[in-house]
Amino acid sequence: METSELLKKVRKIEIKTRGLSKNIFAGEYHSAFKGRGMTFAEVREYQYGDDIRSIDWNVTARFGHPYIKVFEEERELTVVLMIDVSGSRNFGTVAQMKRDIITEVAATLAFSTIQNNDKIGVIFFSDKIEKFIPPKKGKKHVLQIIRELIDFKPDSTLTDIGVALKYFTNAIKKSSTAFIISDFIDNNFDKELNIANRKHDIVALQVFDIRETELPDVGLIKLKDAETGKRIWIDSSDKRMRTSYKHAWGENQLALQKIFTKSGVDHVSMSTSDDYVKALMKLFKMRA
């Protein structure tokens, strides 16, 4: 992409997403994610009304009456965006491609982060780590991230979410909040998700297209797997074919929800034909 065209796109996304993060999400972001990172401050005697889960049993045993651990909110949060850049993001049949929604959602979260004086970093992944931008503060840093979101060209078209989670767990030592933004056309990443979410606060944002959920009745059509390049012809006028396709999507979604629930990971789904602002508001209110 030419530099002038890229700058125009960056500016367009900046105006839209910075406005969203400033006018709509500022308070919601703070209440949803601030306070998740807590540091130990002191031990003091138990007082009526204190949460018994905060009792320090070692100190209590030593002194013969209850003491509790006191924590304070970390002043600074580290946020990492884990962006799926595999081939399946280049799909969309209504208004936008999945990659367009992923870019805008990521940019909105990035601006929300710096407005709260937090650090933001990015991991671009396919079935390998394509690029890592370490967490930093500042508008200049966010604009660099947006440029990469728009113009990044991965080496691979395949997906491996487990590889991305493993890298994140090893690369980011401080307890952080991480958003995985993907269509989640993958499986066998539940072990890595469990490990990552024990130390960090993982949030899953699924972006999908309506045509991935059901087929229209338009006769013979050719489908291409964006990740493998494989092409097949199917007869969409066959009701059994359409039912089977829809059922497969539903089964995959149930399996995905089980993975998130078991790992204790908050998640929302958003379609390329819907307003992603509503999905983000739903997520923030879920966590407030």
C-alpha cells in the first residue's frame, strides 16, 4: 500500500476509534479492567465486615487472632492485543471483511488504553508469531499499531491460537490484560488458554461473518478455504446441505463456549454485519 493511501486510512480509523474510546468507552474501560491487577500492600488485623477470603492464615496462626492481606490497585495496566492475521480474516459478504472489524476493534481498545495511561502491545499471529510489538505508552505508539493493523502482510495463512498464547505467557512476565481478537476457527488451544489465564486476564473477542453461520439458497456455488486454499463445489439449494452447514457452525460455537467457560475467560462474538460498539459495551458491562 502506498504511503499516502496508508496515512489516509490510518487517519480515518484514528478519527473514528479515538472518538469512540473517548466519548463512549472511557468510563466503561476503566471500570471493566482497572482493579484487575492488584499488588500486595500490607497485613492488618481483621475488622468486622472484611472479606474472609483475604485472611492471611500464616500471620493469623502466629498471633492467635485473624489478620488480613490488604491489596491496592496497580496504577498502571499492561494490555496486549493478540491479533489473528491468518487467511480467514480476509472474508466478508455483507458490509465489511473480518479484518476491517478486527482493525477497528483493536484501534478502539488501543486508544482506550492510552487514555487511561496504560501500556499497549500487540502480538500478530497466524500458525506462528508473525510480529511482536512490545507494550508502550503514547499516541505515536498507537498510530504505529494502527498502521501495522492496516498494512501487515503475514507469512502464513494458517491459524494456531495455542502458539500465540504460549508465546504471550513466556514473553509478558507482568500480570496483564490480553484481548484475543480472532474468528477462532481453530481448536486444541484450551490447555494454553488455561495456563495463560491463571496469570493474566484473558478476554476473547470473536469476529465472524453471517455466511459462516448459514448458507443462502443460491444453487451451485464454489467455496474456498482462505487458510488452505482448497476449493470445493456445493449445491446450496440442497436443504440437507444447508442444515448440515448451520449445524456444524452451532456445534463449533458450543465447543468454543465450553473452552472459554472452563478457562474462566470472558468472551463476546461480533458479526461483520452488526455494530461492534454494542458487542464491546456488552463486554464492558459484563465485567463492570
